[in-house]
Amino acid sequence: MGYARAGDVQEVVAMLVEHGADATVLAGGQSLMPMLSFRQARPSFLIDINRVEALDFVRDEGESLLLGATTRQRDVETNPVAAAAIPLLPELLGHVGHVTNRNRGTVGGSLAHADPAAELPTLVTALDGELMVEGPRGPRTIAAEDFFLAPHRTSMGFDEVLTAVRLPRLPAGTAVAVEQIARRHGDLAVVGVIAAIRLGPDGAIDLVRLAASGVGPVPVRLHAVETALTGVAPTTEAIDAVAEAVSAAVQPPDDIHAPASYRRDMACLLVKRAVGEALRRSEVSE
């Protein structure tokens, strides 16, 4: 296996073009190293991007937060600028592995790895985030729901590298919550749900963002459930009534970790829990 350290994004792209589809980018290595150990990945060439300083940043852009691809997850978790722009980030990242994993794991590494059970892909999907990539044809921006195609597969070309992710700010007054079921703390969630809720002046729900992990080949944005909740009073009955919409919106896998029926039931339960918790936080903050 060949190996080289890139000094800038242009050098990364040039190496990807030179070595073709068998080349792999190395950032934090928290996903790649286990895959190499288990022979699940056998690249012919590793391109180390850890010294590409232009990819390591946290930037408040007013209407959104921009995170560089090699920014360590722990740095984002503890960054006050990131927390102020996207209050969900510290809570969500606390579910990602253990602190030792987050000290090395990068934002871009998790997104490019595209595990349908991972937290950051689900967050980007929930918030209508955008992924910035660069290749020999120049930079381009991809909407989150167009970026993830299948487990561990994205719409990036083999000669493109992820450079940053943009997360839009939620409107003022929006409350958020994360709910997960995992075998152990630090494991990937069997099922996870991210919820963002805002109440309007009349007390009805006027904004909903919902996404789930572990219930399909990619993170799933629950558009039908959002529609069902928008404009209704935040009653227990209204929240319970969305279970049917959740069940219809997900296509969970049947695998060694959990049967599809269990994942579907947990998705319904966790949506209700996450929405309920976001509403409770909304009331507390008033």
C-alpha cells in the first residue's frame, strides 16, 4: 500500500486523480483503521490530509455554521462558537463513540464514511445541511439529502474530497433533542432520532425538523411526520398520532443487530420521545 501526506487541497485532488478509485483519504482514521484491520477496505494508496491546515476550522457565517472537514469532533463539541450557532452540536457529539474517539475523529471523516447509523450524517440531514467537495472540475456544493446514497456510499466522485459542511442556524426559539437506543454507551445507535421544534405565537407547532438514523440505507428525513405535526397544538394525542406516519416513512434493515420490526417500533417511540423532550425544553426556555 502506498502512502503520501498532502499539503493542500489541490495536492489531495491531484493524488486522487493519479491513483484512481483505489485511493483512500485518511483523516482521523476512526472508521478507516478498523475497516483495514478487518479487511473490509483494501485501498492501494492512502492520502493523509491531517496537515492540510485549510480544512481545520469552525466558522460562524451568521446564517450558518461552517465546519472544516478535518476539524476534530471533540474540538467542535467544546467550541463555544459552534454551540452558540448550533446548540444541538455538543449534545449530539456526546453520543459519538468515546472522548478518545472524538479527539481523533473528524467531522468530514464521519460524513464521508456515510454510516446510516452515525450521528453527524443524521444531523446534517435534519438541518438541511450542505456538503462542500472539491475535485479536478473545481468545487461544488451538495445538499445533504443528495449526498448520502447508500451505506458507506456518497455522491462524491472518486477524484473528489470533502472540504467542509455548512449547517444552517435554526430560527430563534427552536428547541432541540436527541434520542437514541444503543447496546452500550459509545456504540453506534441501533436507532436514533434528532428533533427540532418551535412553537408559534398561538402555541401551535410552526417549525419541525426530524431525522432518524438506523432505519434505512441512509439517514432519513421524516418529511411526512414534520408535515403531520406542523400547525397542530402540541398535545400528547397529536404526538401519539404521528406513529403511523413514522412507520410508513422508514425502511429499516433486518440485520444481526436488530430485526426490522424492532427498529421500526423504536423509531416510532424515539420520535415521540424526542418531540416531547424538545417541547419540554421549549417551555422551560420561555
